[in-house]
Amino acid sequence: MTTETKLPFEQEDINSYSTKNNEPAWLSELRIQAFSEFEKLPMPKPDKTKIDKWNFTSFKTHAVESEAFASKEELPEEIKAIIEENGNLYIQRNNTPAHINLSANVKEQGVIFTDIFTAARDHSELVQKYFMKDGVKIDEHRLTALHAALVNGGAFLYVPKNVEIKEPIQSVFLLDNPDTALFNHVLIVAEDNSSVTYVENYFSNVESNEGIANIVTEVFANANAKVEYGAVDTLSKGFTTYVNRRGVAGRDAHIEWALGLMNDGNTISDNTTYLMGDGSHGDTKSVVVGRGEQKQNFTTAIIHHGKRSEGYILKHGVMKDGASSIFNGIGKIEHGATKSNAEQESRVLMLSEKARGDANPILLIDEDDVTAGHAASVGRVDPLQLYYLMSRGITKKEAERLVIHGFLAPVVNQLPIEGVKKQLVAVIERKVQ
């Protein structure tokens, strides 16, 4: 059986949606180009994961129109708990921009933070310069083409040259309608010598029988810029998710990822950072908890092009019930990237007999004068750790909980917003019970 690719959508529908959003000509043309290439391209081929029966294309409606929130008081309690009182915040409800707040201090420095469609209209040349060109390309495979054709939400963040934003910028993508199909695009550009911390939450409080999430993020850190990117994904069981988070780092630039990948449905995740400039730095920390019968595939790659570039990958996963996950870590040093360093560590903890985890560290080295290393392990909770804790009067269940939290702490502690950190801890707590 092959993957079903018949779309409930025609080119006229794309034209109509583009016109409705008053999109610039380049974006309308890009959509049509992507739609025409969709059928010609192959599906992605995640290592050791069969996706031929996964639903990536069948959905009820392309864009769900929802009411905006007149004030923060109208937000669901779960959302109130993860946002800061006077924070720089964008909230998208299903496919509708529902709330935005940017402090006067940040605005005065020339920072742009808005929904992706407003950005395409009001800052057309700037968005066009980066949108699906040097980060994620339209023709990589069928799902990237589908994303480009059907983008129906997302955010744009632009930080000008020499601007350092001290407080975090946050997006919340709330799915509270079971008919929502999410083709979300987040584009972040940090100009030379700038810095910013961005945190996003994907949150669904409804079940969906055939929900789709096709998410693409592109982060550009230009010369000597620094982008810290945190995310907590908690889409419900009915969603099939493809998420591609891509970073491009210039000379002496830093891109740091802290990802809590907590979806309850089948998921493919691709997180790749290109270290293009000399002295560039990429650091990816991610945690995963799988449960039920869900199937997941996580590929994290750092590709070194610049000399003296540094790449670090840390991935910790916990599997329970009949869940299974593939963890691929790839450190690639291209020819000419002398004095570079690629390090990675992947560890998987299994809590049941049927759970499966596969950690695959991969080093691809095309240069001699470099440093590289990897470590990987798959196993169960250490009985000596349990024994030590239980000898202090702690029950076995509580001891297991403490060991799991300690195992996942390196990523949890990296999230910069306290409410988001607490949310991730609560999600972990719920999923490992």
C-alpha cells in the first residue's frame, strides 16, 4: 500500500485562499509552484520507520476561522499558566491570529513580531528573502511541497542589527477545533550582532480523528548573532505530525535549541542546523516521552561547513507501553571545515517490556583536522539508583519518577520561561504515570 496523496484541495482553492489573505504575488506563485510539484516528489524516508499508512493529506477543511481573544482573561486556563503577565506574546487559535502583544521597548528597537501573513504583506521583500530558500526548500520531498502550497498559519520574528532582546518572545499555537489542519510556518531572522530568545508551544485540548500538523521553522542567525529557541509540542493523539525545524548559522553565530517533543500521536521530526560560517556554533537538546502505541522518528543533524564550528547534540527519550521511537543523531563535517568539533549523545530509557527505542549516532567526516565523538545507550531504569532512593524511605513509584525527571532535566532546565518549564514538567509527569 502506498501513501494516500489525493488532496481535498485544488489549485483554484489555493488561489482563492491567497487572494483572501491579500498575499503578495511572489507568495501566491510559490504556492502554485509547490502544488504543481507535490505529486512529482517522493515522500520522506525516515530511517527504520514505515509511514506509508500515515495520514498526511486527508483533512476536512484547509483553514478554520476562529474568534480572536479580546483579552488574556478569555484564554483557557492551560494557556494562562504558560505565558508571562506582560510578555511579548503571539497567540494563534487554530488558523486565526488571536492575540499579539509586543512591548514598547522592543518595538522601539525595530523588532518585528507578527503573524506570517501580515509579515508577508507588510514586509514582503524581507520575508521573500528567507522564506523556503536557504533553510527548508520546497522540493526536498512531498511534505515540504505540501507545506509551501498550503501554509495557513505561523509567525515572523525579525531582530535588527546590533539589537539584543533580553526578555523572551513567545508564540502559542492553540488547537481547540477538531477539524483544524495545521500548516504552520515560523520564520526567525536575527541580523548581525543581535540576540533573541524565542519560545513556542503547540497545544491541543481536543481530540481529532484525522488531524494533520505540517510544521516548518526556519531560523537564520547572521554574523555573530545568537538565537535561543525553545519549544514544547503537546499535540493530542489524533494528530499525525511532520515537524521540520531548520537553522542556518553565519560567522561566529550561535543557534541553540531546547525541544520538548511530547506529542501523543505519530510524529516525524527533523531538526537540522547548518553551521555555514567560520566559528559558528549549534547546540541541540531534546527530550521525548512516548506512550501508548505511538510511532515516532526523530532525526537531529548538525552539518559543519565553517572552519572551527562547534556542534553538540543531546537527546534523551523515555518510552513506555507499546511506544516505539527512532533517534538518529547526525554530525557531519564537510570538507574544508577544519578544526571543527562534532559531539553527540543519545540515551533512551524504556519503562515496559513492549516499549522500543533505537538510538543511532552517526558521524560523517570529510575532513582530517577535526574532533568528533558520540555516545548512545538504550536500557531500563538503573536498579542501583532505585535501590539507593528506596533505601531512603522513598517508594518504588516515586523513585522511578525522580530518576526519570533527573534523566530529562538537562533539556527541561534550558527553557527560559518559568511557566513553560513547569508545563513541560507537568506533561512529563502525566505521560510517565
